[in-house]
Amino acid sequence: MFFRDIRKPIAWLGSLAAGVLIVSLIMVSPFIGLADNGDFARVMGASGIAPLHPNEPYAERYFAYSHATYAYGSYSRGGYVSTHVLLVALSGWISRLFNGHTYDIRFLGAIYLALMMAALALFTRHAPTFPSKRATAAMAAITAVSLIWVFGDIGYAAYFQSFFGEPYALVGTLLAVASAMALAASEKPSGKLFALFVASALAVATAKIQNAPLGFAFGLLAWRMGTLRPDRRWRRQTWAGVGILLAGSIVMIAFAPNRLVHTNLYQSIFYGVLKDSPDVAADMRELGIPAKYAVLAGTNYFQKNTPISQKDPELKREVLDKLGHKDIAVFYLKHPLRFVGKLQKAAQSGTAIRPYYLGNYERTSGKPPGAISYKFSSWSEWKYRQMPHSLTWFASFYALYLAILVVWWLRTRSGRVRLALETLAVVALAGSFAFTIPLIGDGEADLSKHLFMFNVCFDMMVVSVIVGAWYGLTRLVYIRKG
């Protein structure tokens, strides 16, 4: 064998297989993407991209069909704070090198795919080893196959060819966790790997405002990495990484556009706390909301023909300017059973990786409006249709998962193994953030899409269970052989 480490060729082969799979799924005919639900504009304008047909009928531009091509436009501020815009702008600059007249979103999809392939290669290259080359090869292969089966699913891949922030957060999470596991497995952790971890975690935290708290979780992990090397330079690097992640999260929260804050706050109040409330009047008194706004209970910000307009100046002055998301959080702290009820609603939507109301195909494909692609969707469809949709199921899975990590952490004395386990614990922590924050930040609005990061973290936990189970069984065989 020409390779000293059998994991290296398997990492290359696995990464290549993932690339071929996703190219065949979404980039060759028929083109597969995700239709615009109205969110694309705030990213496109800031990235110098515009609709190819500005006067396209509403029914064709939104919800029903995806689009492969766009026009180039002027750069506008847009008021949307996210590093995601930089990646979309980069895809536009690359597209201009090949076609100066029309932007092809497949360049964006190719960037996401390249980042995902890099993460998969990192995971596989640093999979656990055994004395036998065959056992090590099997371990690396199981790691690669599990990752491809779960994260190569069309439910995730279709996002790559859209302007949503979700795929940016997905590849950021994969790279952050992969680089953290690689650092834990390295004899001498490198500054380059740590820089990749910080950059990837920062991308996750700054992809969307609701992801900002995840930066604090990754910052905690960066702080723990300070123990990997004893030299002063390394400690300075890790502290700088912690500072960058904390600063990125704080900036995302502090500079959230007022318009977006008011929209989300409206959803949190009227489509969250007051939706299905057993006593709307009492809840409004507790929050200090005038009784006349009771007619808005159960409505969302984008609903038409409401008794009082969501953009009414008095509503803004008397409610939205006076309350904040911290008031919503305090309300749920005072009424924990009410929040448990909301968590149960989230659990019902927590198994959908993709938004089923958004079409995947172009209008020219001949598919009906809103048609969905089901190629290579065994994981996402099993989750959506077969996996339990209950809070009890998710809570039990989390409890058992964390219990295993704690027992393993206590039984080992290896600092590197402990860091790997802490990385998996941070994934679980990030998933719990992603499960609860949308309810406080946006009520029950579009839960299936807002729980995307929860799905990413949960699925990463599932992959780690598969890989960990294989590792445990292999070790058991070696122990029995003495």
C-alpha cells in the first residue's frame, strides 16, 4: 500500500463521491434549487445580483419555481447584516469571469459543494484508528458513508442553489465541527486548523440573526482548545479566536435592522405568546399591551386584511417600541408550561429538513408548480414521515446522548478525547439553542424553515452515534481478542 495512513485515500474518495452525487442531483438537467419565499431580495441587492425578469408574474417568481439564472445589478446596502452576503457576492464575481451578462446560481452551489467536500474529507481523514489497517479503513469508510447519506440528502443539497442563509450555516457547522475534531486528533494542533474553526464558527453565528447565540457556544469550545498546546503563542491565538466569536455574535445582535426586529417581535407576541392563549386579555395585561390589540392575537406580520395593520404607527409606538424579545423570554420563564406547549409545536415541525412549500424545479422543466425532487431523499423522508414528531422523543434522545458523552468523558483521562466529546456536546448545545430561540425570536412563524439549524445539529448527533457505535463495537472485538 502506497499510503501510510489508509484514511487519506478514503477521505479523497469519499469527498469525490459526495461531489459527484450532488452535482448529479442538483446541477445537471434538470436543475434543482429552492424557490424564493421573499427572502432573496435582501441578499441579492447587497451582492450585486438582480432578477433576470423584473416583471415576472408573482406566481412564477415566488414559491412555485426555482431559478438558475439572474441578472447582475447594482450593489445596495439592503440593511441586512450577515457575512453570508460576502459569499454570495464572491459567487457573482466568479460568474462574471465566465458570463458577463447573466449570473448562474450554480457557481454559488459549487462553492457550497467545495466547502462541504472539504469538511467531509477532514472528518474522514481524522476518523479513529485501530492497530489493523483494515479496521481503520472500515472506520473511515463508515464515517464517510454516514456523512454522505445524511448531509448529501436532496433536502440539504437543494438549498445550495438558493439565496437562503441556511446552506451557509450548514457548511459552516460541518467545517467548524470537522476542524475541531481534527484539532482534537492532531499530535500538534496547527494555527491554520484553528483559524478554519474560528472562521467556520463565525460564519454560522453571522449567517442569520437567530444564529447569533451559537457564537457563544462555539466561543466556549475555542476557549477549551487553549489546553491543546502549552506555548504562549497558541494561548494568544485561542483567546483571539474567542474574542472574534463573541464580538461577531454581539455585533449581529446589536446591529439587527429595526425593521427586522419589529417584524420578528410582532411574530413573537401575536403569533407566539398570544396564539392559542387560554386567556388573551390576561397575557396582554401582563405584557402591558393595550386591550384594543386583542384582535391581532393569532395573526402573523405578513397576513393581509388584519383588523389593524401590522405597520400601523400606533401599534409600533404603543407595543413594538416598548417591548423587546427579553420581555418574551421573561414571560415564558414565568409561565414554563406555556413554553413547553410551544416546544411541543416546534417538535411537530422539527423533522422537516426542507420547506415543502417551496418548489425545486425551474418553470421550463415542465413540472407542475411547487414540484419537489425526491432523488436521494431516504434520510430526509424517513425523518419527516417516520421519525417521532414529539417533544418527548427529542428530549429523550438528547438526554441519552448527553449521558453517554458525560460517562465517556469521566472514564477517559485523555485531554484530546475529552475535547472531541466536548465538541459533540457543543453540537447538542447549539441544537438546543436552535430549537428554542426561534420561538422567542419569531413565534410559530415558518417553524419548519427556522428549525433548519436544529436539524443540522440533530443530524450531526445521529452521525456521531453511528460512527461511535461502530467504534465501540470494533474496540469490543479487540478487547475480546486480548
